[in-house]
Amino acid sequence: MPFACLTFGHNFVYQNYKARPHIARTVVNFMETEGIEHMEWPVVSMDMNPTDNMWSEVTRTMDASANQPTNLAELRQAVIDAWQALPLHTK
């Protein structure tokens, strides 16, 4: 949360899928105190998470590439290239 608050202020919505760490009393109290808006998310439904689906597509694109990264710089560039190759619109 500190990173999100510093980066976005309070201009974000936290996606809560009720994992144990997300529903601990301390966490719930902190979010209420800080006024952090959260979206309820069905339990065990990560397939509905568009970000997870996008990362899966990035992984598939990278796995299919003939040029596999051999160091951190190449890995970073491969991730960026695969991410930028994602379609902006879906059917």
C-alpha cells in the first residue's frame, strides 16, 4: 500500500480477492483508516483478472520466441517487447 499511495495518491482501487493476508483485521483497519477504496473480487477467480491474463499472454509470446533472453537486460527487453505486442482491444 505505501508504494501505491506514494505513486497514485488515493487515485486507485485495491483489488481484494479475500486472500488471508488481505482480510486480516490489521489490514482491514489500515485500509479503512487510510480511506483506501477496494473492489470485492470473487474468491479463487484469478482467471477473471485481466492483468493475470495479460501476463499469461506475455509469457506465451516470450516462450514462442526463437531468441530466448540470456541475461537480465535481454529479459527486461523481451518482457517490454511482448507487453507492447499485446492488442489494445479485444473482441
